[in-house]
Amino acid sequence: MNGRQLQRRRVTLALGAGLLGACMPPGAAAACPADVGWADALRRHLDDMAARLTQTLKPWQVPARVFTPEQHGLAAGGGLATTAIQRAVDACAAAGGGTVRLAKGDYVSGTIVLRSGVMLEVAAGARLLASTDLRDYPEHRAKRPTVQDSNMGMNQSLIFAEGCERIGISGKGLIDGRGTKDNFPGEETVGATPGRPFIIRVIDCKQVVVRDIRLKDSPCWMQNYLNCEDLLIDGIHVENQANHNNDGLDIDSCRRVIVRNSFINAQDDAMCFKGAGQRLAENILIENCQFYSTCNALKFGTDSQGDFRNVLVRNVTLGGPANDMRAINRRKADGGISWEIVDGGTLERVLVHDARIVRAESPLFLRLGDRGRMRPEQKRPGPGVLRHIVYDRISGDDNGMRGSFFTGIPGAQIEHVLLRDIDLTMAAATAAAAVAAEVPEAPAEYPDPHMFSTVMPAYGLWARHIQHLTLQRVRFRVNGKDARPEVLADACRQ
């Protein structure tokens, strides 16, 4: 077989504690029947949840009143529009709600604080341009501090809302954060990001609608929704490829959420869930989207202090940016789908089906660790829980050579994972593979698919510290020759 041919192998396995610990050869059969009744019941439950969300989570009715910055003191060529836009927002809220419309041309602004009942519309032909002067972004500290505040120290944003009901951002125009490294310098970090505002930060709000808008180039994260209820994001287009820590969409501790018909291309995590708000996140539907990233395309983590459950992802394409997409770091995605629990908390009842993963070094990544990051006054938690995870009808090609892997730690095992109807193509290894027995546990290390090696012990899937891992009709292909096994599961015990 030459390098241009595919090695094709089929795997149909049921891996329980008694079977894990050896390389599973191609075509291996289970020694015990796979019990996946829990997964079928989960699919039915999540389909029902999605139907209810679709029927009930609708955009709130915006009153017919329209307010403009021009009505509130903004003259043509009048310079910074912040004051006039804010006056329009305040007048709109005082009148009982309506639309604040940026109708045409460019509006340069610092921080805008949304009020209840206000829909901020950037109409076709208009642009909301973020000021490049950091002094135009006064700090807004959350009334209810979370781990995001103590860790990132980020209190500046272009659009801010807290404790509001019925708010939104819409329109066919563009919000441009102008967040290049020249305008907003700073280091890439897993901690604080001083001097680099978010574009949208929405905290403790209800009935939030963001639709049809184009968002471009934040200095840091593009948008962060924390402890919100009834959050609808529909038809947005995000290009966040300008700086470090350029997440596309971060949803933290929110309930009743739909994200659909959206495109995100981000330097950092594209579609990312978090639990830093330390509130339950549940009943979430993601559908008909494209997520591209040079970090993780679809992720939960790293902050996992709150619980996260009942999530359905369907009909999505994700991975690394194609050559014709913008990318300040030209590389494959680090991870395709990355579910990570490292700060306590429980992640459970999550199903992804009908997904295509392309240009990812590790298409699938599960990590249960023990970093234990909390607010300084809070007690460090023990390891959390990662269980009841389903991947169903997942395909893709042009992926990297690292391989997918699932790993818990001694004393904290991942539980009940099903892979069904998987067909993923990987690149053949061009470097020596990590030896399974020598891969460190590293329980407190920051979790990312690159944390251990550029070449993991199996080209398809390596797993350890996991109970009840079931593979049905799973095929990992490799372009060229690769001495690694297709599937390797070890160090897994009751």
C-alpha cells in the first residue's frame, strides 16, 4: 500500500471495564453486548427538548418605536458617536422600548450600555466601529462576580448589558471591533487580558436576541453571554481573526438557548460553553451552523465550575479554517469537538449528530481533569463528572495526525460514551507516537488536545480512565502508512 492509498479498517466494539487494557484489532467483536439503551432514550429526550425550544423560544416583539443617534445630537461627521447612541438607548428604554437604529454610514463608538426593551439595529449599509482608544471603554464590573472576573479581569466591552429583559442586537450591517494587535496589543493568555475589550458582554439577562448581524475582529472575545435565560442567536456571521484570545461565541451558565444558521471563524475557540457563572446550564440546541477555529471549533471549557446538561448539536460542519478563509495562525484546528471538565462541575447528557469535522488535529477530545480553579474566596473542588456523551453520524476528512483521545485521571473516570456511525479520515504520522504507558496524567494541566503529544498512541482513538465506552460501526481511516493501532484503550478499570 503506497502513501496515496487509504488504510481502511472497521471497528465495532463494546468496551467495558473487563475489556479495556489492550489494543483492539480491526474487526474486533465485543465480548459482551453493548448496552446503549441510555443513549437511545437520551436521543428521544433531546429531540423533544429541541422541539419545545423551537416552538417556544421566539424573538420578543419589538415595539414599533424607532430612535436614532441623529435625533439625539449626532451631526454628520460629528466624531465619536457614543454619547448620541447612549442617549437614543436611554430614550428608547424610557419610552417603553423599541429599536435604536444605526441607519447608514459609520458610527465610531466606545461602550454602549443596553437597557431593557431595546433592540440595537445596525442596518444594511451601516457600520458600528469600535473606538481604538481604550479610554472610551469605562469599566463595568459585574454586580455578581464570577470566576470570569477573578480570572480574566475583563470589565470593558463595546456593548454591555446586565440584569435586563428583552434586549437584542440585529440588522444586516457590520459591527467591527477593529481589534488588531496594533490597535490593542497584548499577550496570548489563559488568564487576564488587560487592555483588550470584548465586543459584546451580556450578564444576568432574559429574552436576549442576536440575529442577522455581522461581527468582525474583536480585541479579545467577540461575545460573552453569562447566566442568561431564553437566549436566541440566529443567522450571525462572525470573523474573529485579528488578535489573541479571539473566541467567536462564549455561552456561560445559560438556560434555554438556541444557536442556529450561523457561521463563525475564530482564532481561538469558535463555539464555546463555560460554567464560570456557577449556575446550571441546560436545554441548549445548536443546529445548522459552521464553526471554524485554529484552536477548538466546538468546546465546553475550560471553566467548568457549574453544571452543564441536556445539549443537542445537529447538522453542523466544524474544524479548521479552509485556505480561502481568514486565519492569522494558518493551521488546523487543535480540536474539533472538545468536552472538558477540569474545575469540578458535571457535564452530562450531550449528543452531537450529523456533524462533519474537517482539518482538525484531534476531531474528538474528552478530558476529565482536576485543575480546580475557583474564585479566591471559594474552596477548591474535587474532580467533576463527565458522562453520557454521544457522537452519532460523524464524518470528515483532511484531519491531522494526532488522533482523537479520551482521558480521565486515576480516581475520576469518564462514564458512558457512545460512538456510532463514525467515519473520519486522519493523516498518517510523520513523527514518533507517544507511548501509551508514558503519557502523563497531568491532572491540573490546562486542557487542550495538544497537551500531551503531536502524535498520540492511536491514529483513530486512544482512551484511558473511562468506563462503558461503546463503538458501533466506527471507521477511522488513515492516508498512507501508519504503524499505530486504529483504537487503543488502556488504564481503564472499575
